[in-house]
Amino acid sequence: MTEYFTLAEQESLRVRLREYAKAHGIGVIKLAERILEANSKHLKEVPIETLQRFIGGERIVNNALLHAIARFVERVDDPIAALGESLHRLQGTPTDKDISGDYAIIRDNREYPVKIWQQGDFWRMTVEERDQHRIFEGVVIHMKRVFVAFLNDQIFGFPRHYHFVETRNGTFADADNADRIIFNRSP
């Protein structure tokens, strides 16, 4: 690790912190707590205002904090992002379509929230089945006019996957059976 961080190194750390916070649905305060927990031997506090400015794009000169952030992002390398990048490299095809948004799966008279957001050449996806205490998280890639989602239950590790296409009315249907709607856009 370098003694001083270049602007490029700081930007790389900033991007990784933002992705981590977004992927885990946390804000600056929780992020600061996690950085401190991961660096309790090296740091006594993570100044919230400094961290906010750093994430917001400002350069910081607090090398102890920068080293702590670097150690933190190294430890929490994102396996879901690695999966998305690998799957896109192996099977993905380019598309101009952005399927990011809030959706709902309607099944057995229950509505399960679905959130999809783009991350580079793939999308991240979460499905919350609160009544069953399950949250599935994973990636979506585009493969020759079909979107494919690979998800894993965060608690029990159960896999789930979907093959879907976008219909004319904005819903997403099973790629093999257009009459079977998988999920709709949330209002």
C-alpha cells in the first residue's frame, strides 16, 4: 500500500465505497461504523463529515483514514459484482435497454418487491419475500434478447433464476411463455 494516495487511487476507493454502500443500502453513518469496526486496531474514529466529503468527490489528506478505507474495501470485496462481471464477460450481449427500476412479483395473492439497478454492463437485483423471511440478491445479464437473473437467498443460500423478456406493456414475462408474467413495474 502506498504511503500517499494519488487522485486516481482516491477515486478508485471512492467508487468502491459508493458501490458497497449502495449494495448494502446503508448511509454514511453506518458506513463509517463498518470502516471503524474493520480498523479498530488502527483507528479511533471515522469522522462522518470527512467521509461524506470524500464520498461526495472531495480529495482528503487524512492518510490514516484513507488507509483504513483501503483496508476496508479490500476486505469487503463484492462477490456479487464479481459474478455479474464474469457472467457478462462469458455470456452477456450488449443492449441499449436499461431495466433499472422498482417492480413487484405477484404470486399467491402476495406482492414481493423487486429492485433492479444497473452496475456497469449488468444489473443487480433483489427480491424480498418478507413473509418467508427471505431476501434474494444477485445479478441480471442480457443474453440475445433475453434477460437472465441469477439470485441467491442471503440467509439460506437457496438459488433462484429467471429468464425473462420485456413485453410491450412494460411487464416482464417468462422467456419461454409470454403469457406467464414474472413481474410488473411498481406504481
